[in-house]
Amino acid sequence: MKVRVGVSNRHVHLSKFDYDLLFDTEMECEKNLSQVGEFKSNKRVCLKTDKGVICDVAVLGPFRDYTQVEISVTDAYFFGISPEVRSSGDVFGGEYITIVGDKGEIVRDCCIIATRHIHISHEDRIKYGLLENLYSVRISGVKSGVLGDVHIKEVDNGSFELHLDTDDANAFLLKNGDFVEIIENIKK
């Protein structure tokens, strides 16, 4: 079974409380994302550690109950930190990072490397028979291969799409809109 690829660059999800510490003006939608109700906002932050700073990092909306920074392993090397690979929302005890906005900065232990995951609605999960929690995906092309430990992320109104960070996508020359094949998890 084929699934569309969505490549996710470094980004930040903010709680309303933290947003208000970083910005004075309202967050607005700059571009709708593939998942219903999610969007890239008009706000950008800088991320920093003692080792480096990366600016122009997108803030995604809507607000969440928690603040989360998602980066790639390449970013982690640059920052000199070692965040764990985790599911979205699993930020307790994450790596510390400083988030700098227009009016201030905050330090939070919320930095993770997101798991590879497939967004899917409950209805599509049943329809496609994707009842396990982990799968692998086979990539065809010049840099073909298999990515294991792809998590299923069942969400209301989920748009059927594989989300990879830039490191995974670049390793296989994948880009937004490409298709890969879901197969049984090879690590069972």
C-alpha cells in the first residue's frame, strides 16, 4: 500500500502561555498544512544553545497544551545536544533549548527528534487494515531502501501521510508529495 510523504523541517509548537512570553501580536495562518486544522504561522523564532543558533524557525499552529521543539539529528549535532527520538507530545524531560521570540526568550526542556509516523484517521486505519502500531516503508529510486519503526499516529480527521524529518528524507532523496510503500515492520 502506498502513502504520500510529507517532509518536516525543524519547527516549534507553542502553548498559549509560552507564546505570550515570546510575542506581543496575534499568530496568523501563513499556510495550511496537510493535517486538518494545522498551519504554518506567520511567526518565526530562533533556537539556541551554548554551541549555536538557528533562526527563522517556523512556529506551527494552533496552540498546544505544551511547548515542543522538533529538530533533526543534524540540527542536534549543530546545537551540541542529544534529544531523544519521541512521539509528538512526549516532551517531559526533553532536551533543554532556548526559544527566542520578538519580545523575549524562554528555556524549556522540550526538544525532541520526532518519530517517523503515519498520520491516519480511525476510519482509514480500519479501511486499510493498518492495525499494528509499527510498520516499515520501502523506498524505490536511486537511493532505495527500507525505513523501519514507522509509528501509526491515529488522529481525528487525520490525513493519510507519512511524516519524515529532513535527515530521513534526504537520505533517500524523498520530497513532499512522493509516495512510498507501507510494508510489515522488519523489526518484529
